[in-house]
Amino acid sequence: TARGMERWQPPYEPLPEALDMQGLPRSAVIPVEPPLEPPPRDHLLWSICTTLYANVCCLGFMALVYSVKSRDRKVLGDYSGALSYGSTAKQLNITALVLYIVLLALSIFIVILAANGIIGAMKSSMNEQEHHPFYGPT
């Protein structure tokens, strides 16, 4: 069994008896590569959502096109091209979203004004009928 134990020991050479710890180096420099930068974002999911829900003036579709171009550049390893296309997709998504919010708020405002005008017209019509009893159904 002693021979079996020797077989499992790592293949290190024992230190010579004359060498003590003073002769060994105290530190070692290990070169480490700098951490890799994360790849640029392509904003593909955001572009898909913008295309489906807020495609004002086809800006969402254009953002989707640039997102796909960015993803293609990223796959090919062209990070500067991917960054450029991704940045354009981001700007198109922001523009489409802002325009969508403005148009939605404007639409809601117009509906409120129209409803207010209709309610006001109905009230004035009711007031006129009260003052003129000969108006209305006979």
C-alpha cells in the first residue's frame, strides 16, 4: 500500500535539505490580462417593442433595422461598427418613444376637450329648453 500512496502524490520534486525558505522568492508576478469589455448593446428587444407598440413615422422599424445591423457587426467582431449602429438604434427608439408619448397625450387632451364641449353643449341645450317651453317634443 505504500507504493500505491506514492503513485497518488503530485509529481513535485522535494526541496534539497540545504535549501531553507530564505532562498526562495517571496512574491511572484503573474501577468493577468485586463478584463474584456462587455460587447456593445444592440437594443434589439427595445426596438421590437417600439416597432410593435410605438412605431411613429416608422422610427421603430428603423430602430429595429439598426439593431439587427448592430447585432450582425457584434457577431463579426466589429465592436466599433456595432457600437455605432446600436447608438443609432437607441436614439431612434428614444425619439419614437417621445413622439408616441406626445401624440398620446395630445390625443387624450383632444378627447377631453371634445367631451367637455359636448357636455357643455348639452347643458346649454337643456337650459334653453327650460326657458322656452315651446321648444322640444309636442
